[in-house]
Amino acid sequence: MLLGKVIGTVWATRKDEQLVGMKFLIVREVDLDGKPQPNFVVAVDSVGAGEGETVLVAQGSSGRQTVLTKDKPVDAVIMAIVDRLDVTE
């Protein structure tokens, strides 16, 4: 899983018919302190996330395990909005 922050939206008017109606968000990876990292991913939003929110992203075959993405051509899905991180380090 990837911890990240939603930084934008991808608009695609022409796409595979299995993806019609899905919202694509750009998620920048963050560290445990919320500091932006250089990596980003475009992920299907399955939980109603919005710009600026911290989210968890599942990738690879796990990205096709939500109700919304089951058996769809998806490699990354936002499957949780993070309310809080408790880190004991």
C-alpha cells in the first residue's frame, strides 16, 4: 500500500468502456511526516476522496479487489481516506 496526498484530477473523455464513470485522481506519495516524495500514481477513487486529502492506495492485482474495480483494467485504487496516523518511533 502507498500513503499519499491527492494533488489533482485526470480528465479522460475517451477511455475503455469499463472505466466510464470512474474518477481518476493524481496521488503524490508522502512519508510518515506528510512530506511529499517524488513518486506519484494515477488511481481510481473508490471512496470519494478529494484534493488535499491523505489516502491509502492499493496497487497491482490488489487494485482490482474493490467492488468498483473488480475485473476492470485498473492498476491503482484509492481505497481509504486517512483520518489520523499514530506513529510510535
